[in-house]
Amino acid sequence: MNSRWYAFIFVLIGRFWSGCVDDRRPDSLRRDVCVWPKRSDRKRFLKRIGEIARTANTVLDAARQEQAAGASKTTSPALDAVRQSREVAIMMAITELRQHWVEPPTYRNWSPRQIRSGQLLIAYCMEPDDTIAEAYLATVGDVEFFRRWRNKVQGAAKSAKRKADRAAFLEKFELEQAKLRSVWEEATKDPAKTWSGVGDTMREPVPETPMRKAIQQAAPDPWLWHVVATDQHELNADRAACIFWILDQPECDRATVAEFIAGYLESENYWRAARAAAAGGNAWQFSAFADLVARWNSALPPNQRINRKDAAVWSEDGRNPRLLRATKARIIQDYARVHLDTGMPIPEVPRGLSRALDGAPPKTTLSKTGPLIYDFDRRRIVEAAATE
């Protein structure tokens, strides 16, 4: 065997030994782990690091622009980026990994063991499956360092997903809002699609029902009426006929009408009434609601006894959250969505539902206000004497 073969063998042994032990450049692998140097590993690692670094730089530049424009809530663009980008978090992990070494080399001068440490760190941090990720720690010496950065990278990935999901939701929401605005603008320009234009031909009378007859036969009791009309849970035809009769009476309170209109829209009873009318069933409930809104807009009920500031309904600052949600924009969206779904004509938009009304608070115990009370459990009118 000539001298060239001996030299070649010594070079191979030296390269193998440098892959197993390199005291000048410590790494995160266990000292008993040997790494055979491969040129392809270095190429793949440099390519992977380059891709991650380019993505991280793009995210950091965007974070700096948001911070400069005042869109960022923090004063540190890097802090925003590391919380929302796994690539930035990985680059910070690699940077901290290099700081542990005595002489942090450039990526091209990393030893085979350092390359393997970087590869394991990237693979471990980016692996979504926890069980598979734990297998990467079999050859790792500094396990706590790897786990700490995995938590940060996975947290950034989840944050980025939430941000992307929110962006997709907002985009879909904006498209839906634009569609509803288009439907509203088109419908309001056509009298045939509004209740004011076709209401006379579609109007149906409110039917006589047992609950309506019971309350008609008693003396007017606005306090009882308010309790009955504002309970719209599981509204059936019997109670609906009774309520619409109440709302048509001159003694009915202003607060009762406002509460009912807002609750009728919020509880989707309006949508159900429109679908029932479009299906060819009884359209009297849709008709009665559209007429009620028209009367409310033309002239408010004269009586104002109830202030609607019941503690169970109103917030601490004295505002009714249900009525505050009954804004013009919200009602227009509901009208447009129901019109698009059912093709029913659009009623008028009720005005001033959130205006403050002074008066006494609603009564919750009605056994002494009149001969009738409202049974909340069975949702029906009963005689007060029967419950005493």
C-alpha cells in the first residue's frame, strides 16, 4: 500500500473523528453520538436556513412597517414577529444556539455535529405532532433548550393560524356585507320589493286565538301587557296573536313597543315569520310586524309609563344592550338577509329604538295589578285568584 492510500485513510479517520468530537465547537448533541459528515447534509441545511431566513426577514420588515405606521400595539416589531411567525422564532432559536458555542462560526463553517444540531432543532420545533417530535430528542443533550424553543415556535404557528383565520373571516364578512348592501340598495329602489309598496295587497288580519280572547275580555293592563309582549322565547301563534293585539291598543306603552320590535328582530322571529309567509302559509305575523313598524315610525304611542331600566335587562351604565344592538345598520343587514332568503318585501326601518324613556320600572310580580297574570313557566295568561 503506497503513501497515497495511507494519507487517504488518515483523512477519513480525521473527518470521522471531527464529526464525533469537536471540542472547539460544542453542540447540543450527546457526546456519545457520532455524526458521519456528508456534503449533502451541509447543502440541505444551508438551503433550509436560507429559506427560513428570507421568510423571517419578510415578516420582520412587515412588522417594522406596521410599527412605523402606528398599526402595531407594541414598540418592538421583533416581539410582534416572533409571536406570529414560526420562521422568526426558529431564527432566534438558531441564534441562541450559536451563542452557546465558544466561537460561533458562520453557517458554512459549522462542523457536522453542529449541522446535525441545527437540523434537529428545526425539525423538532416545526413538527406538529408531539409524539413524533419527542423522538427527535433521543440524541439531544440539551433537552430543555429544545423544548423551550419548540413551545415558542408552536405558539407562533398557532398565532399565525389564528391571524390567517381571522383575516379569512374578515374577508368573507366584508364580501357578505357588500352583498347585503347591494341587495338592500336594489330592493329599496323598487316599490314592489318594499312593504310600503305592496303592503295593501298582502296584509292579513291577526287571528282570534284563546290567549288573545282572554286578554281582550279583561280591563286594559299596560303592566301585564309589557310582560307578555317582551317575552318572545318560543313564540307560538297563540301568543303572537295576543301580542300583536296588545301592541295595536292605544293604552299600550311606548317601552313595550320598542322592546318588542328590538326583540323580534334579535330573536329571529322576524325571519321565521318571513319564511312562513314565503312558504305560502299564514302571512299575518309578517304583515302585523311590518304594519307595527310603520305605525311606530309615523307616530309614537302616547303612553309612556315604563322606563325599561329593569336591572335584569339593563347594564350598569344604564343602557339596554339589546336595544343598542338594534341599530339601523344591523336592522338593514337583517332585512336584506331575510329578503335575499325569502323574497318577502322589506318593511320600514324602525327609528329611535334606543332612545331613553322615563317612567317606572316594569313590574315582575303581577298578582296584585289586575285579575290576570302571566304564567312564565307555561307562558300563558291565567287568573290571579287561581295562583293565590
